[in-house]
Amino acid sequence: MHNILEVRHLSAGFSARKSEVKAVDDVSLLVPEGKIVGIVGESGCGKSMTARAVMGLIRYPGRVISGSVLLDGRELVGMPEKEKRALRGSKMSMIFQEPMTSLNPVMKVGRQVEEAIRIHEKVSREEAAHRSVEILTSVGVPEAEKRCLCYPHQLSGGLRQRVMIAMAMILDPRLLIADEPTTALDVTVEAQILQLMRTLSSGGTGILLISHDLGVIAQVCDHVYVMYAGRIVESAETAELFDRPLHPYTRGLLNSVRSLRGGGDVLDTIPGVVPNLMRMPAGCGFSPRCLECREECVRDVPRLVDEGDGHLIRCFLYEGEAAE
Amino acid sequence: MLNHILRRLLQAVLVLALVALLIFLMLRVVPGNPIATMMGEHVDPAVIERMTSELGLDQPITVQFFRYILDAMKGDFGTSYSMGKPVDGLIRTAFPNTLILALCAALFAWVMGIICGTVSAVRKNSVLDRLFMGFSLLGVSVPVFMAAMMLQYVFAYHLHWLDISGVKNWKSFILPAVALGWNSAGSISRLVRSTLLEILQADYIDTARAKGRGQAGVLIFHAMRNAMLPVVTMMALQLSSLLSGAVITESIFAINGIGRLAVQAIEGRDIPLLQGTALFSTALVILGNLAADLLYGVLDPRIRKES
């Protein structure tokens, strides 16, 4: 299958007081055409930074340190800003977590939706306005023509996120990055937005969905990457990952959100917190919190190894087995 | 929206009436008989008494007040003691000078303030940023009389580019406008810089960049309009205070404006003239506030009243 997005050994971070801090460390991932690929992890694990690195929107003083990002085979790392700008909004686009603050408060919704057309194509205002009403209707905004004349504060959270999606989808991009698109919404609206994402991907768009919510990931993703402390620690098809989680971190995550069937009264938690980027452990990033931590875990970083059927795992518990 | 405007107008009238009362009362409690001051030292007390009753100053204070208010509503602010001319005429002659000076100063302040502030925000911590912010800091901290005299010294006395004082042609307004506007330029550029820096971190700026907007497009179409909200308020308020007369600048540059008229009124214990200029300035400040308020509603859809 054709891969729309191919990220290879991407590292990104900040230069702080002579030392380099990597918020994203050697991340590789694939987003195939028409698939939804998820990145799951706690806040601060580097998932948003990965997304921003792909879009070329890392905020100063952060930057891509090394690695490669291929969009439909074209290298984005090191591409001149002007060329990258031509791809943003047309070939790849992004929607953000907070639909409340991600829309310009003093600009009418219609103007914001049609903005991408006006930037990338030479069309008349009428044509652009017509197309923005069309896309708004297709993402389920009722009375789209009327809504175009509204300001963002006049719309509900769910509608605003639909507007964001319409805005991102208006030029039919190859890749859509959704950074926690449903976190700020309530559950019924979340389900609608996720349904919409599935519809979009069936149209051929590759979607990179970033979330800390395993429920969201389980509902829509075809493939999942689990990130911890800037590294990918496990990667598998969604069903495989939920059936057979291997990494102690993934198992911990799944245990902490046990379904209705699960018996106990008390939810399991993972002890400790995500390590500070400035004081990252020398070995496996998860070792300070890991119940199965061994001597080597503290000393060395485990490699990402294939456990069979493309189920990748970065843990010494499995590295030995794979080697044998 | 109309409702909102009407309510604000009503408030403005109320404030104006209150201020009129305050000005009136303050001038009555100031010690010293204005007639005696006007007439000089060696005058027959009988003459002073006759003058006092002629001007109605022997009437009860409430009668004086209502007479003053009723006359003022007809546009009659009385006759200046020291100049012997109707106050409204004096104000009308002085106002054009003040208006030109204020507009020039405001124009200087806005153009400099917005350009310096924007460049400083976009090129944060650069040499230009430091330079502009230094210029702004000087503007807000150097007193107007100091700036005025320095400008006179450099550009008039040393370089002979411009006249020291007086009004001959449009060039006569350059130095006073810069002296007067520098302060406003400083505060505007600092406000533009800080507001813009904050807005450039906003989520919708990322959204705009994700759509493919370049730096200039982001700045023009998204950041500037949002950054202008507090700035426009400040500009409107500054303009109204500039319009109400720059006492010090007008005196130093010998411009016959409202500010200078007020100084003359104070020196001459000229109650009608002082009342007139004070009331006029107040009215302008209130109008400026009103304009800022309404303009804010136009710029920011979030505070527009739903009809």
C-alpha cells in the first residue's frame, strides 16, 4: 500500500544551556493511504512535537535535529520554507486540540474556512465562499450558509471543531494530522467527530490521530504507535495491540482504563510521573516507573524489535527472545 | 447596538453635568476675590463692589450655578474678565491650533508606535527591538518640557532647520508635535509589542500557519487585528487628551491653543474663561472615551451586543 507519510528516525527538541534536549527521539512511523494511524501517550511524551515536526510548525527555539519526513515521497526536512508553505493547507493540514482558541475570534467563520483556498488557488471570492459552504455541509454543519456569517464565539464546541475539520479538509489534503481533536468535546460530540474522521479516511486521506485517550484510539485507528518519553515503545495493528499488549507501559495504560467487564473496584495506576526532559534516564525512559525493571534497563536503551507480524516492541524483556 | 449607544450618550451627559458642577465649586472655594485681582491693587472698594454685582458674583451660589448652566446650554460661557471677549469666541479661535497640534502629535505617535512595536515584536531581542524600545522608554520617561526644549535646542538653535516657536506655517507644528507625541508613541509601541508577542503565541496563529500563511500573512490577517483591540482604545483615549489642549507644549512653543488659554485664565483669575476651557476639555475627553468604547465594539465581535 502507498504510504502518504513516512517518518524516519526523526529527532526534534531544543538546545538548552549547551546541552541538547530531545523531545522526540528517533521516531519512525508510517501513515498509509486511507488509514487512520494513532499515536498514544501521556502529556509531554512528544506526540504533539512529532506532529508539529511533520507540519514544520515547531515553535522557536525547538527544531528538528535529525531524521527525515517524506510526504508522498517528497522530503520535508530541509525543504525551503516557501515550498513547505505551499504544501501546508493544501497537501497536508492539521487540526488542533482546542477548537475554542484555534479559531481567530475576530474573523467570520466563512472567511476562515475559505482562507486556505484563497492562499493556494486563484479563485474568486464567490467561488471560495461557495466551496466553503459545501465543505461545511459535508462535515455536518447545519445551515452552513448562515454559520459562515457567524463569529467563532457564536458556535458550540462541537460545531467549532467541525469548522476546524472543514478548514483542514477544504483542499482535500493527502494527510490530515489531528492533535487531540476530541479532548475538549463531550462524549456524544466526540463520537460524531470520530465518525467523521472515519468517513474522511475512507475517501483516501491518511490521518495521523494523536490522543492520550485509548478509547478514542481503539474506536478509529487501524494502527497504533505508543510513545513514551520521546520514543516509540510499541507499535502494532490496533486489534493486536489491545489483545496482546507487550510493553510494561502499554500494559499499565490498558490496566488503568479497564472496561466494564473488568472486575476490580480500584483502577490500576502506573506509579510515578513522566521523566523531565532535562533529566532523562540513561537507559529505557520508562525504567524508573517499570515494575519489571532490570539492571540493563537502567544502563542501555533497548532497540525496537519485531515480535512477529509487524508488532514492534522496545523492551529488554523481548529483545533477548527476538535475538535467540 | 443603538440601545447601547444611547445609554452611553446619556452617561456622557451625566458625567459632563457632574464635572461642570465640580469645576464651578472648585473655582468658588479658591481663595481671593477675582474682581480685586482683575482690577489691580489701588482701586476704590466701591468700584469693586459695583463690578461684583454687575457680574452677578454677589448672588447666592446656587443662583450663580444655575445661571451658568443655563447660559452654557445656550452656548454662552460668559465674557472673559481678562480679555473682555466672549469665552466661546476665544475657544473657537484657539481650538484650530490645538486641533492641528493634536492631530499631528497623534499621527506621529500612531505611525511610530505601531511600526516600532510591530518590528520589535517580530524581531524580538534584535538590535532594532532594543533600539525602538529604548526610544519608547525615553518617550514615556522624559517629561514633555524637557523633550520640547531639547528639540528646540537641537533642531532650531543648532541646526536652524525649524523655528524655535510661534506659528508661521505647517513646519511650525513639527517640533511641538514630536515633543507632544513622543510620549504617546512610546506607550503605544510598548503596548503593540507586548500584545503582539502574546497573540503570536495564540492557537489560531498556528491554525493560520497550518493553512499555509506565511509570516507576513499571519501578521496582517490574523495577529494585527487582534493586537489592535487594546491599542485602539489607548489611541482614542490619548487623542482626546491631546485634543483637550497641551498646556506645557503650547506654552513652550507659543502656540495659541486651548492649553495656553487655560494657563492665561489661571494667571488672570479669569473664572468664565477657566470654566469654559475646563468644560470644553472635559467634553472632549468624554467624547474620546465614548468613541473608544464604540470602536471596540466594532473591532471585537465578542463584545458586540446581540440585538
